[in-house]
Amino acid sequence: MLRAVIGLALLSLVAGAETASAQTVYPGGGNAILKVDVASPKSIVFGGTATYTITITNQGPDLASGVKLASVTLPAAPDGSSNLKATKVTGCTPEDTTGKVLFPCDVISVLDTPDPVTVKVTVTWAATDADGNLIVPTTCPATTATLGDVGFEFTTTTTPPTFPATGLGAGVAVDQFTDVGIAIDGPVNGAVGQSVTYTGTVTNHGPCPATSVAVTLMPGNVNGPNTLLAFESGTGVCGTADAVANGCTIGDVPVGPPVTFTNVYKILPLPDSVIQTTIPIEYDVATDTTDVDSSNDAATSGIRVGKEAGGCSSGGPGGLAAVALMAAAVFAARRRRTA
């Protein structure tokens, strides 16, 4: 008798648990209210993306069918001359076999439970020329700038047929951005024992000020093993032995006037097996402000050095080995300083 009572109690508990966990399934009456919530990104920057996360919940009383994202309405770009474009959508299948971002796109054919479905729309802010090259705007966003609202419209084949939603732009900060570059100028030929001068020039091409600008100097593998250069003197903020060894911080750089520095190096004797070689020299620049063009963040040069009186008129396997050795040393130095 006791076993029977316990068995009935267990059956009752199991049945109760199943009832509590049973999923609500809406009938096909044709009337469904969709609740659409949009989570906006925190910020956007030129040349970058921002993703809006949209959660759709069916509040009943019936199932919703044929749920689609019908359209995305974007605001004007922050600078007024570039453009914003929806470049990626997840959770929504394009009604086109090419897979392009097209609207309307299909979210779900039948939404008959309260379980939410999620759609993510990624927006890109950019401007390019006919060849696809990035055109950097000339206007710097204000530090308080925010993005405009993004409109989303969902449709169904049930009633009501449309559900608009808004991705509020008031909380989407428009980050400042810039284009900082560095150039290097100096001789391309030299001789052992000669002092050579290289000039580095850091320029902020705009449109915004560049903050915490730093330069990394890699003249050969100076201060490292197998070095063929020794620092002698310099001018400017990066013209010091410490700057050559550890890099230098320029600080904030406004748009326009370049920051210039010089470094003088002495060419050290070549190894016995090397007749001539090219000593690689590289200067890199970085900033805490988003840099939209990385193509000018590194400047490279090289100085050809030989043992002959003319400096560099012949070569050989030893020279090629030295080039490879020095290139590897510079690469190792870059990895150490960016680690």
C-alpha cells in the first residue's frame, strides 16, 4: 500500500512538471500581436560597422505567419557626404538566390509560440570612389555627435499586417576618426664608418585630432644582436637613444602641421663573410584615435652598404644572407614592441 501511494505521488509530480513546462502553442485564428524590441549599438565610426539586434516576440492570441523584415530606413550619414548602408543581416533569409542583402527577407514562416526570434542588421558607414578606395570625410564629428534613428518594418500575413520598430540613435555615439601617417627620408647608400641622417615626419591628415600618437623606430636591429647601426644623435621628440630603443610618445597631434624628428646613425663594420648588404629601416606610427587608413602607418627605407671603396658595387651569397638576417631581426623587433 505504501509503495502504491509513493508511486502515485511520483506520477503526480512528473505530470505536474510536464504541465508546467509545456509550451504554449498559438492557434491559427489569424490575429497575432508582435512585440519588436531593438537594441542599438553603442557607437559607430567611419569605415566601421554597427549592429542592431532585433527581438521579435509573438504575444498572441494566434500564431503569426509569413514574418518578414520588409525594410530598413537609415538616417543621413553623420558627415553629410558619405553613406550608411545595411551590409549584413542574420536571422533573415534573402528572397534572392544571390544572397545579397535585400528586403523583404524572410524571418520565419510560422511563429506560433512565445519564444522570441532574433534578427541582426549590420550597418556600415563608408564612402568609396569608383575603384573602391575609401574616401575619408573632411568633417570631424563633434565629440557629442550621435547617430540618427534607424527604422525597421516587419510584416506578416496575419492581422495586424505591419509592425514598425525604431533603433534609437540618441545613444549611438559617433566616434571621432583620423588618418595619421609617417614618412622617412634619408640616404640609400653608405659606407662603413659613415654617419647617416634619417628624418621622420608624422602627419595628421584629419579630419579629427589624433590622440596619444606614438612612434616605433626600427633602424636595422639597432641595440640588438647583429646590428649594423649605432645611434649617435638626433633632434625632436623621437631623436633620442631611448626613443630608438623603446619608441617614443608624441602625444596629441592636431590636423595639419607635421611633427618632424631626425636620427643620426653610424654604420658599423660588416661581418667578415658579407661583402655588401642592405640595412632595412622602418618607422611605424599609431594613435588611440581610430585610424581609418593604415596604408601609411609604416614607412620603410634601406641603406646599401659595401666593403669596397665605392660602398656597394658587388654582392654575393654573404650579402643575401645578411639581408635575410637583418630582415628577420627587424621583424623580431617589431613583434617585441607590439606584444
